[in-house]
Amino acid sequence: MAMLRINSHLSLEPPPERWSNECVSEPEALHETGEIRINEAYRNYVPPVDAAAVVHRLLSSVPGKYLRGLSCVVLTNESALSRGDRKGKIWSRKRKFDKSHILGRYHGATKRGNSSPWIELRVDKIIEGLRGAPRWLPIAREIVFGHVLFHELGHHIHRTIRPEHTEKEDVADNWAAKLNANFIRKKYWYAMPMLVPMARVYGYMRHRH
């Protein structure tokens, strides 16, 4: 049976670098996927929404073949990161961006093979994307979290499952759009005619990430 593991803690010190190997707790069923663990590792931060539950629902909509090899999703906040992950610039789409704008990251397997691929989501930064949208509305949270999660999952698919010879961020954006649309069709099929306004939220996230 496919499983999900959730390990939640509020850390007073930066979390260990071995996140991908320390996501352990009692499992819950996650349909269609392999075992994907969700670990919450925050520093002096309590999310205003149940981020683990949102990620659980999103992952549950993804066909298992696209999650093959992915070991963990880590939910964290900027304060829990090392200075090297918070400060400076990073290259993306042939341009430099401030690291403070990063919403999520895909961490591939190490060359030595001692760490499996995993995804990092910066929950406090993602929550900022809900400004102007009601946090209490589940679909608003799911679309915003979904774009970031599915974008990083798109990197995993691109690197390990379905490689394409094109700009990797464009590939990840395309997967984010496909997987988010798939999630909405599965969960909110009855409300499709009313979901057009939510496209504005999704468009904002595509611009940010």
C-alpha cells in the first residue's frame, strides 16, 4: 500500500542537513503514490494553515509514476535555513535572482547515491502568495501551494523520469500547470465554472516562482 509519513516539529535551532533521511513518523495512506514522507522543520514559526495536510492532498492527486524515486517533502521557513541558503544570488533562466525570493527547491540525488531526491518548500514565503486571497478557502491554499510543489516535482520528473532538451524552468512550469489542473479537475470538478477568478492567483504564483 502506498504510504505517507508526516513528522512535525517546531525547531529552535536550524534543522539538520540530513532532512531527506530523517523524515520519520507513523505513516498514513496516500493513494496511487509510493512512500512519500512529509517533514515539518520550522524555526520559531507556526504556519497559519495546515501546510502538511495541504501537501498531502496535492500529492494524493499525482499518478504514482511521477513520484517514483522521490523520498520526502520538507516544509520549512526562511529562519530555519542556513545563511548560505538565505543570502546571496542564484542563477535561473540565465539571470541572477535573490535567494530570498525562492519559494521551493528540488534536491536531486547525491552523486554518491547516499541521499534520495527530495523537495523543500518554504512555507512562510508561499503563504505570502495568499495575500489578497482568503486563507480559509481551501482551493486558494491548494492552488498556491500546488504551483510551488508541482513546479519542484516537475524538476524531479524532468531529471529522473521524462527528460526534455529545453529550459528546465519552463519544463517545470509546464508540469506545474498540468498537475495543478489535474488536481483541480479531480477535487473540484463540480465547481469548474466558478474557478476562473482563481486563475489570477495561479498566474501570480507563476510570475513569482
